[in-house]
Amino acid sequence: MSARLRDLDLGGGLVLPSRLLTQRFARSGGAGGQNVNKVETKVEVRLDLEAAREWLGPARVARVRTKLARRLDADGRLQVTCDEHRERGRNLATALARMEELVAAALVVPRQRRPTRPTRASQQRRVAAKRHKGAIKRGRSADDE
């Protein structure tokens, strides 16, 4: 698998070109023996949100910034890292997939709940149930008069 950047498909016809992405490779930590000490397989992918305004628009970029604020670097770029695999290409593919998922999830605007009122019948059922419960509890008390 070759280690190449690709366009990010965010769904709904939104595609961010690969030129907005930068990649950096580093040595992974953890177990792996001699391989981990000499091969740079860890991948850092960054998305330039300022340049993405052209494709997403200012409102969507602001939404991504607020939703993913903890993943932004000092320059305001969205950062994703991956070092789960021993191969650079697989780590890059995983990082790009994560980036797509994160940005697509941040762009989803939840539907707003419209407040509703209980129907008259449901209110009557509730009051009737309360009366019934009260009658049951009154029936439990001892009539020692």
C-alpha cells in the first residue's frame, strides 16, 4: 500500500482536495523491537481549516473548530495521528479515514426538538392513575378507630 494523500470525501457531495492536507512521519513508540527504532511509521495528518473555507464556507469551518477544538494545533489546523500499524501506508489510510469521520460528524447539525404539550386524554389518564394509586395506599392503612 503506497503512502499517498487523497481527497477527503465527507459525504453529501462535499470533497476536500488533498492539497489542504499535510502529512508528517515519525517513529512510533511502544513494542516493536529494532523496527520501531529505525522506521518512521507513525503518521500525523493535518487539515488546513483556513484554506478549507473555500469548500466548506465560514459557518461550517466555525462549526468544525468548535466541535473539534481539542484536536487543533497551535496554527489552527485539525490534526489526526495514527501509529497502530507497522506499515506507513496503513497508518496513513487509517488517519485519513479518521479525519473524514471526524469532519463529517462535526458537520452534522442535529435537528431541533419542537416542544409539545401533553394531550388532554394523557393528562386525564395520569390523574386517574394517581387517584387509583392513592386509593390503594389508603386501603393499606389500618382502620383502628
